[in-house]
Amino acid sequence: MLTVRKVIHRVGEEMNGIIKILMFVSILMIASCMHMKDTVPELQVVPYVDLNRYTGTWYEIARYPHKFQSGCVGSRATYALRDDGKLSVLNECYEESKPGKLRSAKGKAWVVDTKTNAKLKVSFFWPFSGAYWIIDRGSDYEYAVIGHPDRQYLWILSRTQVMDESVYEAILNRLKDQHYDNSRLIRTAK
């Protein structure tokens, strides 16, 4: 006859086995994720960004698709230096077609790597912020490419609404070197 003590002991042994299996599977999953991360080198940023030259209006040429930009056309971003050293950010786009209803989001950005000024954080509502890394730019600040360390976000920006196709193709080639999946890029409707 099974006593309560024996039943509790058996259940405890079975739970112990299940816990050991779960821990083993968890360790395997963590190890495989760590290996995957090691196969892609760290995202490289430009050597230096002059924030005074970076301010102004940028037009979106292409991007990775995201829910927060769903239905946007004619997207643009305007940056201005604030008195506290941060940047004000104004993102705007038209809903579905141009001229349509203008959608906008105001935020702020701040430098997190003062050696390069190329790694920033941007926030549109406190306390949430995201990485904003400048990974490519023209020598005259005529274009900029914004990425994210995990390569899930990507924007190609220009000072003009249209980018020369040879410049765009050269950017795509450099993005391949940075291990971005160019097939995910969508050109922004003007």
C-alpha cells in the first residue's frame, strides 16, 4: 500500500527529472543563441558624426517594414539641436497617399558614444528608447544610413527626396558587408 510519504517522494523524483530536462534544454537553447550571435560581427558605425551638420530634414528613401510606419508615404525626419545637447526629433509621413493626412511623432535623441557621435538613443515616449546607429553617411552629409545593433531596423535617408541610383546601389553593397538582408528593404513611396 502506498503511503502519502511514498507518493510525495515519487512525485518529487519525477519533478526532479522534469526540472533537470528543462534545465538541460534551456542551456542548449542559450548556447545555440550565443553561437548564432557570434557568427555575425558587431555592427560598425561611421567614424564620426558632426551633429551640427546632421541636423535638418532627411527624406526616407528606403527602410525595413515596421508596424509603426505602416501606411506611411513621403516619410521624413527633422533633427534640431536642443539647449541641453540632445536632439529634437520630428518624424512625419502622409497616410496612404500624398497629399494625405499628415502623421507626426515628436521625440528626442541623445548621444551614447561621444567618441563617434554615431551611436544614439531615440525616444518618442518615456521610458522607452531604442538604439539609433549611423552606420553610413555621405562625406557631405547628403545621405545617411541608420541601423540597429540587432539589424532588425534599417533606414536609408537623403537630404533630397530622390537619391541617385548609383549612390543607392553603393549603399546596398556596403549594407551586405554589414550583414544586412537587403531583400527586406522597401523603397519609400514619394
